[in-house]
Amino acid sequence: MMVEKIVAGILIVNVLSFIYLWTRNQNLMYAIFAVSLLALFGFTVGLEFNVEWRAYQANFIKMEIEKEKNPEILASLKATPIKIQQIWNPELGVTDRCITCHQGVDNPAFKDAPEPYRYHAAAREHEFAKIGCTICHQGQGRATETEEAHAKDIEHWDYPMWANNMVQISCPKCHERIYEKGYTLSGAEMLTVSRDITNGENDMALECTSCHTIRGVGEVLAPDLTEYGDKTEHEFEQTHVLKWVEGKKNKYNWTYQHFIDPPKITPGDPATHMEPTIMPVYGFTTKQAHALTVYVLSFRQNKMPVKYMYSESKSKKATSEKASFITDFERMFPNLSSLPVGQRLFIKTNCWFCHAIDNKGGKISKDLTHVGQKMSQDALKELFTSQAKMGRHALGTKLNFTDDQINALTEYLASLK
């Protein structure tokens, strides 16, 4: 704020000198202009060398030097340049400069250091240098000042940084199996608890899919929650009435308070023809309501390339079977292993969540029972490789199928006459 005031003051002085001195003393006017330019230049250079990230980085190097005993490494540390550092991953759309300040995230020697130097325990399982920070934490990765980078109070930034007790929202991007009944994942306990509550482990023994559709499964008595987390704050405000929300009127508080007391938050509004909610009061604790809020905010279109999905060989396998609704669907095909490759892909990659074939599958998107009568294999291939040909919610171009998989899928779909 002080910077803006100083610059504004210099500009005002120049405007006044132009008005007053143009006809009286142009030499003095130009002298004021010259001094102002020099002042602005010096001020700009001074600001560049006094930004907070420089101080953080210099202090981190000092801390490293204090911990190091090896003379060769010490000499290298002392020669370390102070500069903006960046992680760039075009596949994930990540451009993060977070490590410019958070220098110790992958160094166990800094596990007890204060922020922003502290070691991140998740570094044991995550390659930060490859995936960056905003893929999990959100925030404004290109920024280098704390307020702008965290973006918590920037009104028009759609994805501010999650609070520490909200970061589990991002786990399903790579660990999609967390939605399967019985599957466990260290560090995602809130999602596990919420998933089980959603599947009926609550005081009323009601499954949320009795009213809601979630990921292509469920009923339509209540809103579809499949992409609940995709709505930005602005989009949420356009589709929800927030006047009964206590405290800050935002997406989190509306969702959290709706889990606590649904009739209070959605009592109905004749002025907007909004019907009162049919959701009962479950008696959730504040801890459960927060966990459920994290869970539904994790419901997003998954744009993660397949190669970044956590592989089964590295994951902790569930002790139980797949989610019951997936198992039930696959049981409709006793000869699953002998089906054509394309049909197996359609089933195994859960295309049936949205699409039905011969009355088997979801109803979110188009019925594909006779798609081969309307489209050739070449036309279907174009759909899988051109996002512009599909609607905003279509996932076909976002699953990163290989060419062989696209050939197999489109051959199968083209055979459906």
C-alpha cells in the first residue's frame, strides 16, 4: 500500500509542475521530471532487492550453512545465487514458484524448521520437483509474495490455497480408489470416514445416493453432486442462496452448515421459487460435517493424465473388494475377461458411470446402445482426440487414452448398431 502512495505522490507532483510551470519555467519543470524519473528508477531497483522472497532464500542458505560441515559443500552453499525458482509441468498445467520461499520441503534436515522452511512429510511419497505444490494446495503458483501466492483473500482468484485441514480434497486426483468402499489411504482419513458415512454408515443408515447422484450412481431426488467441487465461488453464489449462512457467506460455510442443519440453510424461498430441502438433520458432529464438506468438494472432473494416477503396485491395496456398485455392474458380465478389448475398456475405465448400453449403465450422458448407426469409427476417434467436439463435461478427451486404447474403444462403439 505504501508503494502505491509513493508512486501516486510522484505522479501528482509531476502533473502539478506541468500545470503550474509550463508557461512560467519549463527548465524547472523538466528538472522535476528528470528527478522524478531517477527517483522512480531507484525506487524500483530498491524494491526488487527488498522483496520478501529474497530475505527468505538468504536466510535459508544461512541455515543450511550452519548445519553443514563438509568444506566443499559449504563453499558451494556460500556461492549459491539468490533467484526465483520454478517448477513447470505443462502436462499438469503447473507453473509453481512456491519453492522460491519453501526451500526445505524435500530436505528432512528441516523437519523442525519454522515455515516457510519446514520439510513436508509428504515428500517421501510425492515428487514435488515433478508435480509442484498447487496441484494439491491450490493458490496462485506464479506469484512470489505471500498474500498473492496463497490467494486466500484475492476476490477474483477462483482457487485460493486450501487451509491445511482441507488439502485432502486434492487426494482423489491421483488416488481415485479412495472412493471405493474398504480402500484406505494414509493421510486421507477424512475422505475415508466421509465415504463410509455417504455409503450408509450414519445414524439413519441412509446412503446419500438414495437421493443424490454421485459419480453416475444414485437417484435424482436431490442435486447431482458428481462435479460439486468444480464450481468456483462466483458460480456457487449464482446457484445457491447464502442469506441464511452464518459468518462468511461462501461455498465452504454453506456446505458445512448444510450438513449440520439442512432446513436452516435451505428453508425454501418463495421469491426465487426455491423449494425447501428434503434432506433430514442427521445429527452430524462438527468434525463429521467438516470431513463431509471436504469429501463433496473433492468431487471434480478428473483431468489428471493417466500416468500420474497412483499405480496399484505402489498403492496400499484394500483388504476388501471394489465399491459394491462397481462389483454389481461387472457381475452382469460373467465372461468379462473374454469380451472384446474395447468393451472391457469401456467397463474397466467406468465409462458406464455416465453412458448406458442396452440399459446397463448411467443416464448422465448419451445412451450409446446404437451409436454405431450414427457414427463411424473415424468420427468416434475424432471425438476422443478433439475436445472441441465434446461438451464441457465430456471426459473422453481428458482420460489420456493411448492410440491403441482409442482404436479398441472406437472399434467397439462403432460395432453397436
